[in-house]
Amino acid sequence: MAMGSTGTVNMTPEMLRRALEVIDGYRSTADSLHTQLDDTVGTLLSTSFSGSAAEGFKHFYGTSIQPAIGEGLTKLLDALQQIIEETLKAIPDANGLDDQLGEGNKQG
């Protein structure tokens, strides 16, 4: 990623579109792993793990782990996606914002 002398990262529409693809891939993988974990925990609690410790784990999983890997992760990914989509809308599609501002600044 090219950086100017001010330490500013130049973003292009293609970079942002690629970031959206990465978020989609991450979301898909996270959803699949979340489902696998739910299935594993469900099987564990129904077949091999019982008693007070199992009830405590079930409570911990439901109140701490589930919200973090479910709604919490979904909200985080939604926010990242929205930031990138809105930034993408604001950047001219041809050469990126930095190039166009540079050309505009050269015109007196």
C-alpha cells in the first residue's frame, strides 16, 4: 500500500471492493464455525457432560460466548462493511480521491 510523505494511505475503489470481499469471506467462515461450535456444545451437553458443572458451562456459553460470537461479531462486521461501503461511495471511481484532488489543486 503506497503511503505519501504525510503518512496518509491512498485508497482506491478496488482496494475497498476487495476489503468488502474479505469481510464477506470472514463472515461466511465465522458463521460456519459458529454453527459447528453450537453443534459440538449441544452434543457435549446432551451426551457426555452433566451435573452442576455442565449447567454452569451451559450458562457461561449462553451468556458470554454466544453473544460475542453471534450478535457481537455480526454487529462488528456490519459496522466495518458499512464504513467501507460509505467510503467507497465517496471516492470517485476512476483514479481514487487523492489523484483527483491533486489534479484539482493544480488548477488555479
